[in-house]
Amino acid sequence: MTTVEPRAFPFGDADRLEVDPLFARLRREEPLCRIRLPYGEPAWLATRYEDVRVVLGDPRFSRAAAAGRDEPRARAHRPRPGGILSFDPPEHTRLRRLVAKAFTVRRVEQLRPRAQEIADGLADAMLAKGAPADLVEDFGLPLPITVICELLGVPVDDRTEFRTWSDAFLSTTRYTPEQVADHVGRLREYMAGLIARRRRVPSDDLLGALVAARDEQERLSEEEMLSLAEALLVAGHETTASQIPNFVYVLLTYPEQLAALRADPGLIPVAVEELMRFVPLGGGVLNARYALEDVELGGVTVRAGEPVVAHLASANRDESVYTRPGDLDLHRQEASHVGFGHGPHHCLGAPLARMELQVALGTLLRRLPGLRLAGSPADVAWKTGLSTRGPEHMAVTWDDPS
């Protein structure tokens, strides 16, 4: 095993949506460096775009090999075994196929009118209530929660509990390990109850499809079904709920880019891709991959059995791939970003998130003219103690549309 003294990681506290400048130096001088996260064994950190894609996409790096290891991680609790993120192909492929049809581009486009209806309803409520409004509570959170709840077949009225349970899943320091176990256990009980209902009264929603795949086709185990349902509920809204206010915050700090978007709403799909590249959603790193054999990567040899973690935000700022990567450029035509990951574990819900983000930006710019912060950037309250970054609350105002 490698004996280089590892750096403590994260390198420092997250500052809003800034990317630590140390990553630029590492990409130049030490693209693969040794780190130690708060919990687990030391790991290699991949910071360059191409190296990150190799770690996430090359079968010589395995998620399943983490089983039984003290996996490097930012939180005390370990990932529950049996989840979709703990498998390699072909087991991972088997589980992914069970739900992939619900997230194809074609299926997601069929959901767009309903997402637009939800977004317009939220905008109506904001206008009726009047400014200022909390973009997180009044728009960013309820939009993706409502969409994923309707897709899964989960009562949207229970969304207050979903937020707490989701935060517990993503907690680094917000909750104690005991609190995390309690909240995650409550989510598991809740989903088990919904599954029991589907067994009594079958349905044609996604949760009903999982129950049928379990009971009628025996294509997954009870544990796999429960873990998959939990993951779909949490991951199905969390990225978008964080990125909607993140994107608006960034656009408000780039007035020329925002003006271009307002002048040409046709730029919104490209803008979403550039914002996914530019905004560091995760403050840390993805789940570790373990080398199954010695691999040359980033100028060093990763020995068989050593874990590597990939830093997506650093890869998305790689100067060898992007021109002026630290600038937001809504007309950028360079390489695709890795904001949704890469390889077998590329985000299953990426088409859904893209659609929701496009709908969200289009609705906010169309319905709330002159949208801006109600106060200064210093007044935005940012999340703490979670593995995702974004505003906890974000007060906004706008011009009277009448």
C-alpha cells in the first residue's frame, strides 16, 4: 500500500459556491494526491477531468469492492449495503433497468407539461403572496418534490418529513449518528408502509412497478426494492431542489449572462448545462472506487485494493478541457461536464433534473420580471453540515408584472 502522508480533506470550509483554489494547483502539480477524509481509510483524490472519467467509468475501478472495507467518507455512518450505488455491473445494471424507463428523455418530456403546471402554480402563489419570497421554500423545494412524489406515487403532503429524512441521508455534521439512524429508520418504515399498500392495492406508478418486479417477476430482493425506493425519493428531488436556488444565485452575480438569458430564453437548455458544470453541488467527493489491479493514473500507480475518490467540481474546472473554466459562459460549446457523474453510475435521473431545471429557470424569468435578491448576497443563509451545497433560505423580490 502507498505510504505517502495524506492531506486532511475537505481542505477547508465551503465558501458559498466557490471552488477551493487549491484544486487548480493540484491539477497542475499533483493531479492524484493522497487524502484522508474524516472517516475511513486514506484514499487517492482524482482532480483532473480525464482521470475522474477513468475512475468513474473504467471497470478496473469497483464500487462493489468497498464491501467490508472502512470506506473513506465524510460522515460517520456508512452506506447501507445492498443499495444500487454499492454494486458494479451486471448487478447494478439489473437494478438500474428496473427504473430506467421512467427516466428516459422521451418519458421525461411527457412529464414536462405537468412540471410546468406545478411551476406556474408555485409562481402564482408567490405573486399572490407578494415579495419578498423564500426561493427555497416557495419554489425550489416544492417543485421537484411534487414531481418525484407523483412519479413514484408518494403523498406529496408528507414532504416536510421528506426534507428531514433527506438531510439525514446527506448529513456530515448536521445530525449525530444516532439521529441519522433514527431519521433513516423512519424513512424506511414509511416506504415499507407504502409498499405494503401497493401489495394490497396495485398501482401503475413507479413504486407499484417496483412491487410488481419484486413479487411477480422476482427481479429484485425485498431489501433491494426498499433501498431503491428510498434512493429514488431522496435523490429524485435533492439535486434539483438545491440547484434551482444555486443557479439563480449564480446568474444574479453574472448580470451580463442573466441579461442574455432574459433576452433569449432559447438559451435555457445550454445555460442549464453550463450551470451544472460551473456550480459545485457537492462539497466533497463521490463514493470511493477501489482499484481491482494496479492502474497508472495521473502520473502515479494506484495499487490494487487502494480506494480513489473523484472530485467532480475540480474536473469541471479543468483548464486543459475548458477555456477560462472559472467564468460562467452560457454560450460554451466545449466538452460535456461531469456534474451528473460518469460511467455506469451516471445519475439515473439526469434527464428529469435537466427538464425540471429548464422549467424552473424559464418560469422564474418569465413570471417574475426583474428577479433579484431581497437584500445583499451576505443575507443568503447557506446550508451547513450536509454533503450538498446551496442556500437554506434565499429571499428574493421582483418587479410588479402588472
